[in-house]
Amino acid sequence: MAADRTMSSTGLDIALMVDQYLRMRRGMGYTLHGQGQRLLDFARFFQNTGAEHVSTAIILDWATLPSNADRTWWYARLGAVRPFAQFLQAFDAQTQVPEASAIKDGDHRVRPFIFSEAELARLLAAADKIQPAFRALTYRTYISLVAVTGMRRSETTNLDRSDFDWENGALTIREAKFHKTRRLPLHPSTITALDDYAHQRDREFGTTEQPAFFLSSRGTRLSSSSVGQVFAGLVQVSGLPRLETRHQQSLHDLRHTFAVRTLQGWYQSGADVGPLLPLLSTYLGHQNPDATYWYLSGTPELMTLVSERVRTYLQEES
């Protein structure tokens, strides 16, 4: 059945925009059965308001229906319309997007902190000042590897010497989250940096029976808790911006940064991102592709690029 057409006074056909948005997201692998119905319902609600632009007030009025529903239900409705509102901003600059925290829910994702190149450089410069020198090299190499691969902290800490294929420039992550094993190809510059670290490590401790790739200054495997504590200290001394919505930047934000920068690069190069997303999902070790797709709506920078891509597509189609 054809969707009702809901034209605002700005000239935007809201139902048509919902249709274009859903086509875009489904082309990336989403099914969006429930979300699609919610957005069509929102379009009808918007039409009945007689408003010219989608506003935060209208979105929240719709999201909190029915008034006696559980807040989790309201939060799910808000989560359905927020990415669409971000998409709509590319076509109507007066569209408002409410914060995800406008409706509280006990189980929602915090927007990741995305490191700029300058911020990452400051973090690594702080790592270089750690004493003794081998400990500094360990953390610089460790942080750099996470930044260029998006590996989880536990995966990086658990790396063994035997996990590296130096000849073919790759490493294997064994028994990672969800008990999956995956192989990551590495850039030649990354292989060089890891090889330099391995040689320095072996000069410090020899080729001992310790299988761990990254060693502490005592020659033992790094612990995840120690890595987290050191990273927190580096964040403080490197002068990274203070965050109002959370405590501070974490090592996991480097994983987020890798994912977002990879997607940004694809969009900016004009690549067909849809077929590439499953590859990124596999590289990151996501069990469910939705965990990868979330970056498209969970970060404003990427949502802007997605909206620009669709806007260009619509102009070419018209």
C-alpha cells in the first residue's frame, strides 16, 4: 500500500523522505521492519501538526505516545526517528534533532569519542615520556596497533608471538569475543613498527618461554587492567578535551575511531559502501553487522556524509 504523502510548507514530502531514507538504510543491510512502520507513523503525525519543520518538540510529542507506555518503548521510538531527523537536516536545515538523552533509558549507547590525528599524536607523545624507555615503547606500539586495527583491548593484550605472520604481513586473533578467530592483514608500516618492537623486546628479555607479544617491564604479559590505568593517565597528561557526558576517553574509543575513519574514507572516496560494510564488520570481529551499521547513525560526522551521498543521488535521479 502506498504511503500517505505528507508535504510540509518547505516543499519537502516527508513520506517520500522516509521512503528514501529506508531505501538507503536497507541498501546497507538493515531490515528495519519495525522502524519503517514507526517512521511512516511519525510522518502521519507530523502532517497532522501542520508544522513547517520537524522540531524537537514534535519528535518528543510523538515518541512519548502512548502516555502510559514504558520509558523503554518511548526510547525505542526516539531512537527510530533521530537518525531520520539527522538525515532530513541535509534537505531542511531547520530540522531539529533531539539528544538521545532527551528520554532516559537504562540501556543505550554512549556516543563515542573520535580522536583527531592531532589528539592521537598528543597521546603517543605522552606515551613516549613513560619510564623506563622499554615501557614507553611498549605502550606506544600497543596504542598504535589498536588505532590502526580497531582491535579490542583484550585481543591486543592476549596476542602471542606466534600470532604474527611476518612474511605475509598479518596477525591472527584467536578465541576473541564470541569465541571467534579472525586474521587481520596489516599495512607494511605497521608490520615494520611491530617488528622493531619485537626486536627491542627480545634484546631486553631474550627469546624467553613467555609467549606474550607485548611484555611489561618485568617481562610478563600485560594485564588489561594495567593497560586501562596507563591509558587513563595518558589521557590526563596529554590535555585531551574534558567530556561532559562521560568520565573520559577510553582505549575503546580508538576502536570507534578506526571504524569511523574507515567509513569516512570510503564515503569521501565515492566508494559503494554497502558491500564494504560486511568486510569492516568481519575485520572488527562484530558478531552482528548491526554493531557496525550503528556507526552510521551513532556519529554525526558519518550521518552528514550519508545524507550528502543520498542528496546527490536524489539530484541525479530528478
